[in-house]
Amino acid sequence: MNSVRASRLALGAALLLAAVQIGYHWRHLPPQVPSHFKIHGVPDEWMAKTPFACIQAGVLVGMAGMQALLDLLIRRSPPGLFNLPNRDYWLAPERRADTNARISSYMAWLFAGTLLFLTAMFEFGYQVGMGRPDAMRQGMPWLLAVFVGFALVWLIRFYQSFSRLPDPE
């Protein structure tokens, strides 16, 4: 499976997971759910479950829309707008389509990871709303650590991917 297809599948799976999460929790939520938390994970604002679910759905649609828009911008932007290592090599006309696909694939992985992070944050909110008051406080430090680790690995791999030029044949 090529990396573009794998990244699209990962993004689609993350979107599907978040959509299933909304549907699953909708039936179990009380009429009011926590919508904002203090630094220690204690809710300090609440909202009705319908707007809460709509906000999460809006995040899903927004993330999918941003990925689609980014794909379009990657294909249509002039090479001078890209800040890549070895930009002249990677954006040469004969390699531009492959480079665009690689960048798009990397961005889809980043969007999928970000969407999973946001889905987990919403899950903590759902859990607090359903009677587990410590869910946010206990889970958020670990979630942040995992997401920062993911983002660092993504950034290093992206940079390294374009820093290395293929060996001349």
C-alpha cells in the first residue's frame, strides 16, 4: 500500500472513529455536559449536549475541509511558497507531482493524529459528563505527552524526508 493511500485511510479512520464516538455517547449523555475545564481538569462551564455534539461534528467537518483545501493549495501553489529542504530539487517540474503527493501524505498523517488527539479530548469531556470527574485530570497529561511525541516524530520524519537527496545512478 502506498503512503498516500495509507495516510488517507488513517485520516478516514480517525474521522469515522470521531463520528462513531458522537453517535455512541449521544444516547448516554445527560442534558448538560462539561464544555470547558480549568487547568486541573475540573469543569467550569457546561452546555447542552446538542451544541456540544454539533461542535465536535463541526471539528470533524472542519478538519476534513482543511485537508481538502490544503491538498488543493499544495497542487496549485508556486514553488517559491514552499519552505522545504532542497526545494529546487524536490519541486523541479519532473518531480513536482510526486513531491506534492508526499507532502499531501504527510499532512494527512498530521491531520489524522490531530483528529485523534481532539477525539480523545472530547472523550474526556464525555467521561466527565457521565460521572467520571477525574477523567480529564488523569488522562490529559498522558494525552498531551503522546501528542507532542507524535508531532515531534512527524516533524523530524518530514524534514529528513526532504533533506536527503536520492543517490545519483
